[in-house]
Amino acid sequence: MSVRVDVRAFTVVVLLLVAALAASVVLIGTGDFPIPAGDVLKTLFGTGNASQEFIVEQLRLPRVLVGLLVGAALGVGGALFQTISRNPLGSPDVLGLGQGSTAGALVMIVLFSGSPEQVTVGALVGGLVTGLAIYLLAWKRGVQGYRLVLVGIGVSAIVTAVNGYLITKADLVDATRAIVWMTGSLNGRDWEQVWPLLWLCAVLVPLVLGNARALRMLEMGDDVAYALGVRVERTRLLLMVAAVLLTASATAAAGPVGFVALTAPQLARRLTRSPGPNLVPSMCMGATLLVVADWASQKVFGADQVPVGVVTGVLGGVYLLWLLVTERKAGRI
């Protein structure tokens, strides 16, 4: 058994993991009751005092873990969709999967005044239904990249309009609750959000990595992939389902955190300078981006903390404009 390792990509992954872990330790120590990084590490290894153990293990650690898992899930989901569509704009943000999950959550909040668990289930169902609709509408003797993106943009516009309608029909309490959820935030996240997301990632990420070779073949076109023995539509459908589940579960856990799925794969590719989907670097980049963005929102705004979805939305919007200009100059759009 032999394994080929890209030294630059491996180095980038290691550095991103170190950055994510370092940012996580700093983030755990940030708050109204600051804890030095050394004490955070002592507490994580079981040698902290009682007050530090409560703050770290019950209040802050679950929030950081949710941030890492959400960022990783969005990074992998974005890499999958961009590779399948062969388009850097083919991310869940552009295709409308986040809006679909939001619609499912809003239905539970506005129409049924659902509990947090019911809102989570609604977000998952909404993301899956939206993903299925996009796939069926984009199907025409297979799924072609630009058709997938265009259909996704159209579905996103429709679902966004539905979300606006649901907000206008909600009473004040439900509307306020819905707006807070739609912002995308890690505030108040606890172990109830950690475990389902962790188990889902533990199942789906190895499944995706096991199909990495076939995914790399799909980048070269369906005809080449067929010639190399890849079951194109079966593989594409399997990976799209995995990407939709990862994106929907991340949205269900933290709300629609914008642009991480768009920027993480592209930044990872630029750092590794490696062809292919760059699944592991994208996963590490997504986790690092989200944790750093959450730390920045707390550090810069303090008590008037801005939800992490606002920070990623601003940064991602700037990146999207730059990407559009770059693609236009290259003659691809």
C-alpha cells in the first residue's frame, strides 16, 4: 500500500490545524470573565479550578466546538459543490441551500412556534428539499455545472421571497426570534448542538474522502470520468446528498452563516496550489475562518457582540466581488 503526499498541501493542513486550535484556545478564554490561555489548557486537561471548569466546559467549549464543526462542514460542502459544478461560484450560499434550510426553520418558528429541536429538524428538512429541487430542475441527461448554478440562483431567489413572506406573517415575538436565527450566530450553543453535528460529520466526511478520487475524475468532465471507470451520476448524486446534509446540518446548528462555504475552498486552493477538490484543506480552512471570525466579533465589539454570520457576510461579500471581477477578466463569466 502506497500513499502520495503533497508536501505543500500537507504543510498547509498542519498550519491551518494549528491556527484553528490556537484560535479556539484564545476564543475559550475570551469573554466577560477572561481566562489566560495557559489556564484554558490546564482546564481542558482537567487541572483547572471549579469556576474555570464550569466556564470552559459548560459555557465556552461547546460554542467553540460547534464553530469548528460548522466551519468544517461548510468548507467540505462548498468544496464538493464547487468541484461538481466546476465553478468557483457553485457554493451552497449561491445555490440557495442555506436559504432552503432557513425556510424550513422559519416554517417551524412562524407557523408552529416550534421548539429549538423542531427548528433544527425543520432546517434539515428544508435544506434537503431545496437540494432535491435544485437537482431535479438542473437534470437534463445529467447535471451540468453552469446549469446547476443558474438553477440554484433561481431557487435561491424564490426561497428568499418565501422567507420574507413568512417573516411578514409572523407575530412580533416569533419574527424577532426568526430574525435572530437568520443572522447566523454561535451564541448560546451547548452540547445539544455539538453531538448531532459531530456524529453526522463523523459519518459523512469519511464517506466523502473515500470518493475523493472519483470526485477528482469528475473535474475532468463526464466523458473522461466514464472512460476511467467512474459511475458519474451515481457518484455525483451521492456526493451532492452528502454536501446538502453537511450544509443543512451546519445551518441547523448555527443558522445561515454566510460565505464560509464559498471562500474556504478557494482560499485553500490558493494556499495549496494543488489541483483537485482539496477537501481536507477546505475543511480545515472553514473551521479556522469561523473560529477566527467569532473571536473577532467578540474582541472588536465586546459587549455589543456582532453575530458571527454578520462578520463572515461582510468578509465574504468583499471576497465574492473580487472573485466576480477575477472571473470576468478571465473571460469565464
